[in-house]
Amino acid sequence: MSKPKYAIGVDFGTESGRAALVDVADGWVLASAVHPYTNGVIDEKLPGTDIRLEPDWALQDPNDYLEVFKRAIPAVLKESGVDPTDVIGIGVDFTACTMLPTKADGTPLCFLPEFRQNPNAWVKLWKHHAAQPEANLLNERARASGFGEILDRYGGKISSEWFFPKAWQILDEAPDVYAAADRLIEGADWVVWQLTGVETRNSCTAGYKAMWSKTDGFPPNAFFKALDPRLEHIVDEKMSRNILPLGAKAGGLTAEAAGWTGLLPGTAVAVANVDAHVAVPAATVTEPGRMVIIMGTSNCHMVLGAQEVTVPGMCGVVQDGIIAGLPGFEAGQSCVGDHFAWFVENCVPAAYEREAEGRKLNVHELLEEKAAKLKPGESGLLALDWWNGNRSVLVDVDLTGMLLGATLLTRPEEIYRALIEATAYGTRMIIETFKASGVPVHEIIATGGLPNRNRLLMQIYADVCGIPIYVAEAEQIGALGSAMHGAVAAGEEAGGYDDITQATKKMARLRKEHYEPNTAHSTVYNLLYSEYATLHDYFGRGANDVMKRLKVLKAEMRK
Amino acid sequence: MSKPKYAIGVDFGTESGRAALVDVADGWVLASAVHPYTNGVIDEKLPGTDIRLEPDWALQDPNDYLEVFKRAIPAVLKESGVDPTDVIGIGVDFTACTMLPTKADGTPLCFLPEFRQNPNAWVKLWKHHAAQPEANLLNERARASGFGEILDRYGGKISSEWFFPKAWQILDEAPDVYAAADRLIEGADWVVWQLTGVETRNSCTAGYKAMWSKTDGFPPNAFFKALDPRLEHIVDEKMSRNILPLGAKAGGLTAEAAGWTGLLPGTAVAVANVDAHVAVPAATVTEPGRMVIIMGTSNCHMVLGAQEVTVPGMCGVVQDGIIAGLPGFEAGQSCVGDHFAWFVENCVPAAYEREAEGRKLNVHELLEEKAAKLKPGESGLLALDWWNGNRSVLVDVDLTGMLLGATLLTRPEEIYRALIEATAYGTRMIIETFKASGVPVHEIIATGGLPNRNRLLMQIYADVCGIPIYVAEAEQIGALGSAMHGAVAAGEEAGGYDDITQATKKMARLRKEHYEPNTAHSTVYNLLYSEYATLHDYFGRGANDVMKRLKVLKAEMRK
């Protein structure tokens, strides 16, 4: 037997970064360590200044990312006792689109004294929403200039969270920063650059966040010119057309990065990835048919297809976007765990809080226990899960939540269950839309926070969708997925793998327990789902735009 | 100046009876006294037996009504110090339809040992719902036999709460009781019979609860035969076709009743009335155009018309039903105060309960305070007020509540305000339906429990309906209205009045403070009301019967 080999995955989240040291042979996590970002999410004022940010801003400090390498990687080496010579590769995954302007050598503009006080020089985090005016203009001008078809690949609209609205905001508000930026780059690619000294761009963020496609590349320069003449050459001047597939090796660790981490110079570093997408192989999926859902505050649905097709209302389809060689499809629901948290905070009576306290449960557990005693259809309630708009398949942030069927005997646990069911109907709507467009889905693999906490929710999803749900074994799914990509970047000769499919077979696993649909429940849920679908279309597809009119009125009245 | 004269009103409610002694000159209440019914609402088992009642039953003991005369009238005489010779008349009002079977001399069958253990021999209270099978059959067979037009006068359907379904239930379940019943009579008329020794029937209960109309009388015998051949002669055999107008004198106090009450034999007793309807003149209304709304757990809307017209979806129109000489229209909303009570019990978080406690408010007051700070439209919420079905104008108990427009920032006080607004839209829908049918409404007079407790609600109703709302001065509005009818029964010569209009001018008053619509708010509410109306029709008039389908499914799943 050869000596065990290890890979390190680094998962950059919203508030912190996590490193995991993983056995390449079986995916076993020997050690993991979290390093919270010193400056966290910067949404009030710029660190070290009195410069206040507008409400929709959300920035980060790129130095915090480097600190993760300097703290968390040494920590897992120390905890595991693994010899750095046995670490064959590193992979990273990141939130996206999280982007920053840098000099040609990779120095972030916000590190330079002349730009330190300019908010547009800092990292724009994925949930920075202040580029909405640019997103609106982009959608308007692109369609007016005959580029509507490009938008249609992304559900008809580009979000303010994506790359080009954020880049355009820099140009609009801080043309000096834009002019000084030799590069505009995803945080994911920037951290890989810092490790390797080599600037690379990955197909996942390029495809899902920057409108790149394997066939057509980025939109043509004429597209950008139509938005703003100053943007015409943005790709050639500040980005790269050389997009690398996932699992490719970006380079080897520089001596400097080796010093930060305690690893050997030259250790293979994989091209960067996105946190959600790297979870797919870590959840055992490298082929079409099995959908991975990351269930947390929101739901992110990913599935591989056999060929690239247009699926109405999805977040995007990217060839090689999740697994090299296959189109990756992504969809989402904006409000899942957040929904239940809202309910517990705003709608649960004191008597329930007291009961939970007396029985040493949290309120969610108490509600789950009570709701689990109900049969499908027994409450008479039906909800539309749009408390935070609808991401897929309607792609409409102006839709709002609805609850129907209440009587004077309606109890809190009935509403709680109706909200869970509503999110399950939303997932089924996504699955049915995929299937109708020729993307099969016959099984769900769940990961994220909810599958570990809420068995009732898992069973309801299985019953509503009528297909089995498995749960990924790994708790640090992002870090595991990144480590798997690190092992692929190292290659088989170094003790890793030649492709992600091989790595997945060895390193990713499901739990034994899973959720089979209960046939009797599914029959009832088929009825309820068809009611949901009717209301979904009535309120969501223009028959009655009351939700949007109320939202306009609400905004006017709050002025 | 002549010596002051007094009248006594006795208001028979669901749990107790109240007497008020009133100055005939100005309506001033000198004394009032409540006597709770010993047997209250009988809905578990028959008093003094182990005989259990089915869930939908609600009975009363007629002896409890007599006890009110024996206790409450002496109490007000004593408290006021008024000489019985100065009491010129008595009036009563009652819940309806509250009916019982008696012998020809008025003895309730439940007083007889042979029927004491038979639930069908007791008083069926207005909220006794166990005659639903008979109500269903009545509606079905009446329409099938060509009597649909008669039903249409009552919104198309006769309720299980009304007289004939209750009478038919006695026949169905206890044919011996039915056979032994020489009379089937409203509790209202029965208590007047006990005071005077004279059996009378009043136009209000006959019209609103027993399908009588001044023009056509009761439905023809063929109608009853079509329901059940045994019912063919029910009116001739067990009721009376001699229906007296409100304010008429039924008779004078018998010596026995004089002994119970401490009043003089021969004191004028008015024909009976219904609690809601007697409130109309007590709220100063004796002419068309001003709608009286009793606002409490539910809303009851009454308005007088210039002529008898058919108004779709109303509870009924009865010539002389409220004020002699005019058609009285009635409508209702099933869920108003109950709605807010449900919300407070089921949907208000512990933090609010703690805040209310700390500030020595009740939760309603806290919610009202917070909700009052919101502007119309500011919450983005809209509700349909059907938590207990819809009484008017859809007449459909199978409709259910809906809330729309919720987001993750929605707060409890916003929902609370949306529920208040929904009941206001429901009232406006009733008013607009009246107006569209030629029954003008240009002002609201509110009475009942809510106007005293919830100023925000009153202002919202004024803003939503766009007309001023006044509040009746009297707190014991039923007892005052009954006393006014007592004064009319006594007549002008005895120191009373010749008609209810004169009595109203002298004895009924409004408070000085009232609620004018805020024009800016009304403009916003006009928009919101039109959204409400669209959803009202979509869910309530057959475009999408999802509420009914969910209710059917709910019933199946609970089996």
C-alpha cells in the first residue's frame, strides 16, 4: 500500500473561511478549521474611516481572504498531524459573484493608499445590491439593442448581483478606480492567483455570473458598447477570454504562499470554483438525473443535463459550469430557512414559547413536533412561498407571500407546515419545469443546514416531489468539494485523480438513511400542488398583478 | 310639567338577560341589572340528566328567561327608586331564531316530565346548528319543487339557524314531541306571552327567520308539503298568520307577571323584537340612508329602504321588519372581533406579550397603538376577511381567510391592521351592493362592543367606506330599544309615544365625537378596495374554488 495522500479544500463563505484536510483515498475529513473575517461584511462604514455606506452596499476586505490561508491551513495541518509533503493539492470555492478591481500584479486597489477611502475600490460581495440602477440599464439597453436573446439564457434578466452591473457601478461612480483597475476579477480567481502567482479564470463564475458560454464566449464587444461606450473593451482590457475548466490545475503554490500555509512550494492548486457548485460532486453527483439541493436560508438547486437546452426561468445553464463535459443547470428559491425563521420570530404565540421552554426544545422543534402530527391536506391551508420574491421559475423579486384557507380554528403549527409545504411546491415547480424542458430529475440529494435539523421538511419534500431524497454525508460539503478538486488538480500520478468523476466515486458519500415518498401522502400532495400551480400562475404570470401593485403602493407610502 | 314616566326594556342575550329602566322623556337609563341564565347555553348535557348532546347542539331552559323577569326587573325598580305606577310600558328583545315547542297554554314541552329528557323538547338557541341536514334538504327540495324564488329573497339559501329547519329537526328526530307541540314559537314571542297571557307573533322574527313577508305571508302550504308531507300544515296548526307590527301593544301584564316583576297588572307590553333590530331606533335611525352596524364578534348591518327591492346576497328584506312602514334590510359579516381575538391568541409573538405586560396594556391595545402608526398601503398587505366564511354578499360558509403581500419584513401589527382593513372592505362591499340595488347608505351609526374599544378600527372603516361614522350613545342599546318600544306600546296618552319615530327623537342619541373619512387615506383605500373586490370575486364567485376544494379535502383527511 502506498502512503496516504491528502488534499486541502478552502471554502470562502460570507462571514468566514473554512479549511478542511481530507484523505484523498476516501474523503475522510481529518481536520477542519474556521477563520472569521476580521472585517466581516462591510455594510456600515469603510474600515478605519468614517465613510458611511449606502443601505444596499456590502463590501469585503481581500486581506481577510489571505488571512484564511495563513490561519486555517496551518491549523488543519497541526490538528491532523499530516506531513505537508503528503498534501498533494488545494482547491478553493467562493461566494459569487464577489469581485474586485486590482492592478496588473493582482494588488487590490483598496490596498493602495490613494484608493483606500473609495468604497468602489473594495471587494463587492455577492449580496451587494447597490448596482441595481446599472442592472436595470443593462437589461433595458441590451434588449433595446437587439441582445435580448443573450438575456434570455439567464431567465430574461441580469441580476444586480452579477459581474457586469457591479463592474459598471465602479465605472459610473468611480471612473478613476475603473481606469486604475488593470483587472476586474472574481474573488475566487483572485485567491487562486495569490496562491499560485498565476491569473486564471474559472468556467463556473464566468458562466453563471459573467454571461460567458463555452460556445460563444463572453457577449460581443458591441453588446458592452450598447450599454455604455466606455465598457466596449472591458473583457479584453480588464478580464480574460482564457477560461479554464473546473478541476484543471491553475498552478503550484508560490514560495510566499507556501510560507503562509506551511505547505510545500509547487503544491498543485485547482482552478477556483463556486461554493454551491462545488457541492455537487461532493454530494456524489457527476451525472444527469440527480438534483443536488443546498437547503438553508434559501434553496439552491443544481442538476446536470445531457445537452444544453433552454429552461425557462432558471438562473442559468453553463457548459462545464459544474462538471467538465456536461451542462450545469442552476435554479433557486429565495426564502426557505428564512421563511421559518420569520414565522418563529413574528407569528408564534407566547404559549408556544413557554411550552418549548418547559420541554427544553427550541420553538422550531416544538412546531415541527406538532406539525408532524398533521396529515397532508388536514389544515386546509395553502401558501405561496414568495416572502422574499420568486427566484425560479418566475424570476420576480416583486412577488410576495400568500396564505389561504385560514379559519378561526387555524393553529400556528398548521401555518408552519403550510409554509414548509409551500417551499416544497416551489421545488417541485422547478423540477417539473426542468423535466418539461428535457432535463430529467429522478432523485434529490440534499445538503446544507436544513437536512440535518428538520426531518419533517425532508419527508414533505419527498412526498410533494414524489421522488426519493438522499442526504450527502459530508457536513462541510464545500470544503470537501474543493479538496476533491485539489486532488484532481494534482492528478493521478501524484496520488490524486485524473477527473472529478473518479474523485467523486472515492471521496463522496451519501448517508444510509433517506426519505422515500409516502404514496398516500403524494396522492394528496398532487392535488394540493395543482392548486398551488394554479395560484402560482394566477399571481405570478400576469393574470392578476396585485402583488406588484401593492408593492409599488407600499414604496410610495413609505416615501 | 307632568310627572316623569318610565319604561323598562329587557334584552335577552345568549348568556344572560338584562333589564334597564329608562326615562321616557329623554332615554336616560336610571338603572340596569343583569341576570345570568342558570343553565346558560346547554351544549354538553341536558340539565339534571346524563344525556349528552351532539357537538352542534345549543339549547336553553325557558325557565331561565322567566327568572330574568323575576330578578332583573325588581332589581332596577329597587335601584332607581321609581314608583311602579310610573312605569308605563315594557318591551323585550331576544336572540333569534331561538324557538321552542309548547302546549296550547304556552307551557314549554320541556317543563313536562314526559319530555324533560328529550333534547328536542327544549329551546333551540340561535346558534344551534344541528338542523343542518334539514336546512340542506329544505334548500334542495324547495328549489327542486319550483320554490327557488322564495329562497332567493334570503340570499338563495335558508340557514340551519332559521325557524323551519329547527322545527323540521323536531319532527325528524322526535315525532312525539312534534305531535305534542300545539305551538312552535320564537322565545321572543313566548316571553311576551308569559307576561301578558296573550300569544302574539312579531313581524321581525317572522320576516327575518321564518320566511314571512307582509305581502305574501308565509310560504304556501304546498311549499311545506314539498319539503315533507307531514309539514304541510305547520303554519296553521302550530304557528299563527296574525303577525303584529313592532311597537304594537301585545297586551297588559297579567297579575302573575305583575307579581314576578313588582310592576302593576295591566302595564303595557310591546310585541317582541330581535336584539339586533331593536338597536336601530335606539341608534337614532328611523329613516332610510343611515346604516346601523352592531360591531362585535361579528358585524350586523341594518338599513331601512324607501321601497322593498331585492339586494343580492343579503340576509333578508322584511317590510316592517325593523321600523313599521319601511322595509328593513339586514346583512352580516361572520368574523370581526373574533378575527382579532384569533390573531391575538394564535399569531402574536412572546416579545409583544412581554412589551404589553411591561406597559400595562392588553395585547389588543399594543397592536392598535403600533398599527395606528402605519399609513394605508404601507404594509403592502391585503386580506380577505373570510376566517369564518362570508355571510354577505356571497352567503358562503365554505370560503376561508386569505392574506397576501407578506415579506420577510412583515410585522405582526401590519397583519393586525390588514385584518381590520379586510373587515372594513367587507363592510364596504355590503354598502356598495346595497347602493347598486337602490338602497342608499350615506352614513354609518356604530354600536356594540368594538366602537368603544378600538378607535383605529372606527377610523379605518370611515376611511375605507368614505362616509362618516357616528356612535350611538347608549351602552345598553338593546335594552334601550326595547324600552322605547315599551313606551310606544303604552301610547302617547299614557305618557309614552304614538310611534317609534317620536320615541326615537326623544329617547335616542349619538355621541358628539364621530369619525370623518380622511380624504388622503380614502384615496389609497379606494385602490386597495378595488384589489379586494377583484380577489373577492375571483375566490368567491367561482373563478377559482380552491377554498372550497381545500375545505372538502380537509374534511376528508380529518375523517
